[in-house]
Amino acid sequence: MGKGLRELGVKDFLEAGLSVAEAIEFDGVLREIVSLCVSSTDIWRQIVTRRVLKPSHPHSFHQLVYYSLYQSSSNASHHADPPLYWFPSLEQARISNLGHVMETYGPKLFGSSYKDPITSYPLMHKFSVDNPQEYWSIVLKELSVSFIEAPRCILDTSDPSKHGGTWLPGSVLNIADCCLQPCARPYKSDDSLAIVWRDEECDDSMVNRMTLKQLRQQVMLVASAIDATFSKGDAIAIDMQMTVNAVVIYLAIVLAGCAVVSIADSFAPKEISSRLRVSKAKGIFTQDFILRGGKKFHLYSRVTEAASCKVIVVPVTGEELGVQLREQDMSWNAFLSTVSQNGRSGGYSPIYQSVDSVTNILFSSGTTGDPKAIPWTQLAPIRSAADGWAAIDIQPGDVYCWPTNLGWVIGPTVLYHCFLNGAALALYHGSPQGSDFGKFVQDAGVTILGTVPSLVKAWKSTQCMEGLDWTKIKAFCSSGETSNVDDDLWLSSKAYYSPIVELCGGTELASSYIAGSPLQPQAFGAFSTASMTTGFVILDENGVAYPEGVPCVGEVGLFPLSLGASDRLLNADHDMVYFKGMPTYKGQVLRRHGDIIKRTVGGYIIVQGRADDTMNLGGIKTSSIEIERVCDRADECISETAAVSVAPPSGGPDQLAIFVVLKKGYVSNAETLKLRFSKAIQSNLNPLFKVSHVKVVGEFPRTASNKILRRVLRDQMKQELSVKSRL
């Protein structure tokens, strides 16, 4: 074991990369802090609060200080709380969205029990779970949500067949119109900044800007063209990079009373085709090419291989397309020209519909051949925006950037986070993996930066963000994968240890069920709370709930009453998928989610993996069945494959491991099969998936009914990787 922080001196700081002057200065400040503090947590709090660790200091120095201080945590008990790195101040808490509401309503709701937003956060969370009607009546006033016809009530639980209840019954609105209109709270005017962006090929400091009024005009123009080309209620797909045009198209489809079909721009034709078929899409918006890292990749040709419906093609650069279109397809310019041809250039009236009308069809992989098609109603954006309001503290004036795609749930989520909370959306038209993206974050004045852990790992390993100023960032967000502590240490240090708000949820929930909170201390890679209004229990192997607050590990069971959570699937039995076989808790049938989670002594939550065979690769959920179906055909020597995901011993995103049983009489080695599997998966499923481990075995462990025991295989691989790591 290395030295503790109190034992470190100037020599250690010099070896960690500080200059002589910096080492002497830090040593003096550290001695002063140590003399005043008793616990490691208090020492770290003082180090962060006084900003003595600077973004310009080498990462090796940040590592030295953090790990020397918290070195004993690795020997702590299994359920011990993780080390804390960020602490809310009372001043920060009171001006946060949720804190301000608590200061306004807390004394009335809780009487003398109310102290302040930090101390009384558990009271507020419990209130939101026990009294969702009252909580949502407060929060709806804080969001940019306006009804043409107001709801009869917040929640109707009179129909016993609806486990999740009926939310905002009788209400009529258009959620895209809510995004585009000025309002007093949250404050946004026609002149408010709506979108900032930069194209990848621009290497100067220029940042493009669009006001709310300009965005509304663009969306209305495209909505008019949609109205001239399609019919109300049509499903219309988007398979594009998340550019300004893609955002405009998304909002326009919803404004026109149609439903967006979300398709990721990384998908192979087969995956595009299945989503178009399941959603019954009448058309699809795409680009001629994808531009990333200075290279062009074909997109239109992939879409046309999959789609027989009308394709509308946006040029990735300039005004002219770089491809020859099919007869039934349209260029972006030709599509927009339909507005003037049909005499509809004088504006556009939004299509107002009931709150349970479908606005977006998203997909989440299951264990069947087709991905689950999850419809988002107009409730889902409200839930997304409310969780961004409470957990991330998105406010008017914020500039919010999260490199993602409208094909994944985080794309629409970020869009509604911004436009229903009055923040500006920051878009980089290109790859987020290099310094050009980092410079855009700096130049655009980004205050909230969303990430996935694998992207952070790439930034850290390539050192591409060195020398940039990210100190305007007040919060980071992370979702989609398990975070690595050292990567998060690097990321948070770039903004004087701003918090990284961890979010974990699902497409079918329209948001997170566990999260970080601006009103609670935070630990790297851990969740500090259930999301507001979310209740859950942790189930043991017999499906019995552990007592509330007890440290434990088990499968999560969600309380069913959740505004925005799905109540239907387009191609599967919703009740069968999420409720059948789940236990009852306090009179409610729990909702299945599938995560195995650990609750620590202090209530922090750490995700341990999936209860089923769904895996998370690069932030994308997929199933073992889908992977195996492709791998089984990768080589004639293969009899059978089993796919599992495993976390590396050092932590971080899960890695894909393939176990193989060969046909009798055939011989092959792991490295050859690894190449074959990677090529097959990237061609037929997703080019972002990577095979990390392959192992040839004689047979698979199975249940009595002949089902493969993938958990056993996963445990075997974990043990092998752990042994290799120690060696």
C-alpha cells in the first residue's frame, strides 16, 4: 500500500508532475487543511472547495491526492459507502430548481420538520413518491408545458387493469409547440438562445447560433412540408446524425401530429429494415453521407437497401446532394419546395392531440428477433424534462451538450431537457472523440456536458482535451454504461470537480429511476437517490423485498405508478414483459426492470448488471440472442455460441465475451474466431460493437430444460480476467 495523504510531501508532488513552486504551495495548503480536519471526507471537501487541485495539474497528481486520501476504501466492507468527491453548499442548494421549490413549499408541506434543501431532501423525495398528484402539480408549473385543454386531474387510478394509472386524463396539447413558444417560467423569449452548433470542418472559434424564434420558424416550415407530403398520425423515421436539421425535423414531425421513428445512424440495413417494418413507417429522413473525423461514410445507400418507402435526403454539407436518388425519393430542397407549391408558406398551426397520443417510437432490444418497439406519448417528454429539472438542475441560460443520436433514448431526452427547461442545445456536427469537439465545448460556453463512460475513457487515454478551458461546466452527466472511477476523476477535475450526475433508467421509463442529485453529496460511479416520484424495492432470490434502507444486493422492482412510463408495446405483450410474475408490494404489482443493484450502508446505489441476458455494449442495450444469431453463422466450424458481457477487473464499460462450441472434427483458435465474430457483428448488427474475449469450450452449462446458463459463463470469464489482472 502506498503512502497516506498525510505522509506525502514536496518530493512526492514533484514526482507527480508539479513544478517546484506548485509543489511547495500545495504542500503548505495541505498541511493547513490536514491540521483543521479529522476525516478523509472533510479533507477532500476542503481541497475541492478551496480549488487547490486545478484542471491544469497533471492527472497523475490528481490521482496521487485522491487515492492517497481514500486508499483504505478498497479494504472497506462489501456494503460500505463509496468515497465522496462532491458536496453541495447550502447556497447552491437553495438556488437549484428543486431546492428553490423546497424553500417555497417545504415549511407548508413539512412544518417544523423542514430545515433546508439538503437536510430535508429525503422528506421531499418521500413526499413525491407518496403524493405524486401534489408533486406533479408543483413541477408542471416549473416546466414549459401548456395545455389547450387542461387535465381533469393529475392521476386516475380507478382502472385496475392499468398498473401505471392514467396520467393527466383529458388533457390536450402539442409537446413540440410547448418547446417552441416563449414563456415566463422557465423564462424564455423569442430572442433566447435555442441552439448553438459548429460543423466539424470549421477550425476557428466561430459558433453558430439560432434563437427560439428562428428555430420556431424553421420547424414550422418543415412541419408544413410534412403536412403536404404525409398524413396526420403517420410514423416517419429519422436516420441521421444529430444535427440542427435533425432536431428541426424531429420537432416538426411532432408538431405536425405524426410520430418519429428513431433509428440510429450506425445501424446496418437489416436493423433499419426491422424498425421500419415494425413501426409501419411511411417515410424516412436521412443524409447522403455521415461525416466523422474528416471522412465520409455512406448512409443513403444503407437506408435504401432497407427502405422501400419514401426517403428524404439532406446533404451532409452544402446545398447539393452527393448521391443519385431513386425515383420515389426527394432531396431536402425539393421537399421544402412543396410548401410554396401547395400555398402553405404563411405559417403553420400545430396539431393538438390528447396527452396519450404517440409522438415517438423508440426501440430497446429484447430476447426476440425484433427489438421491442416502445411508443412515447406526450407524457414521456414531460417526465424527461422534469427529471432533468430535478436531477441535473437545467435552468434558463444553460448551454447543454450531449453527443448522441436521435436513434437512442438520450437524443430525444436531451432535446426535451433543453427546450422544456429554457436551456440552449449545443450540437457538434462531427466526431466527439477529438480535440475539435473539446474546443467547441469551450467556445460554446457549455455549462452541462453529457457523456458515456467509453467516450470519457477515450478522451483521457488520448489526452486530446489537454489545454482546453472547461471551467464553465457546472455539471457533467453520465449514462448508458458503468462508470470507471479513475476516468470520472479525470473528467470531474477538468471543471474544478463539478459533479457527474449519474443517470440510469430505460427507454420504456422515459427517464431514469436512479440518479445523482444536486442536493446530495456524490460518489464516483454511484447513484445517490431514486429519481423524484420513483419508488422501488430490492428483491432477494425468492422475490421478497429487503427491508427499506437495509444494505443488500438484488433485482430491482419498481413501483408501477410513474408518469411517462410505457403502458404498451407495438410488437409485444406489455403486461407479460414488465409485470407478469412480479411480486406484489403494499398492494401494487411491481414493475420489472431487470437491473441487479447494490444498496450501501448510507443508501448509495451501484448497478451490478442485468438480471436477464440483455447486455449493455457502448451504451447500447442488446440481447445475447441477437449476438449469438449472428455469431453462429460466422464460420462453418461453429456449432453454438453464447454471448455474455463482463466488466473488466479495473471497472468501466462492459466488454463482450463469446463462448464457442465447435462442430465435431473442426479445429479453430480464439483469435481467428474473434476476427470472424467482430466482422459479422459489425456488418449485421452494429459497427460500434467490439468482441473483447473469445473462449472455445467443450459444452455449455445448462438448466434442466436445456437453457444455457449464461450467468455461469459470465462468472467464469470474470474469474479468468481477475486472475489475469492479478498476474
